Amino acid sequence: MRRVLLFAAVAACALAVGCEHPQPVVYAAPPPPPPPPAVFSEVARQAYHAGVEAARRDLAAGLRPNAGRHPYFRNPPVAPELMGDYQHGFREGYRTMYRAATAPPPPPPGE
């Protein structure tokens, strides 16, 4: 008799909770950022990619956008006369990545 009551209690709990299977979750990598503008010099292109990577790290860490916190922005690994060009490319890559990552998703098809 006890087994029947115990089985009935367990069955009632199982029915009340339901038997829901986990839903599959699809993880998609973020789209790659657009390439640097063609008018950028080689130094600015290198800096653009460094800015994109810095923004990716900041996004993953949940930090607020601030290109100035990165050592490659503050002290670029280039000759002093190329610092402005490097910082411009870094800033553009950083901004582009943040814009791409924080943009609202496109509407579903058919709307």
C-alpha cells in the first residue's frame, strides 16, 4: 500500500512539473567587422585591426567603450611621426566594432 501511495505521489509531482526537454541553443559568432577603408595607410590598417581586437576584448569583459584605455592607443608601436595616423585607425576600428556589436538586430523577414 505504501508503494502505491509513494508511486502516486511521485507520478503526481512529475505530471505537475511536466517533462520538458531542453531546447537547443544556437550560438553564432558575431559578423566580422567591415574592412578598413581603402584610403587608410598601412599603419592605419594595422591600427584598425588592433582597435577591433581591443573592442572585442572590452565587449567580452563588459567594459564601457573607451579606446584611450588601451596601451596601443596611448603609446602606438610606430615612429612618432606616424602616431596620429595610427591613433586614427585604432579609433575607427574600435568604434566600428562597438557599433557592429551594439546595433539592434535586423527585423525578422516578412515584417
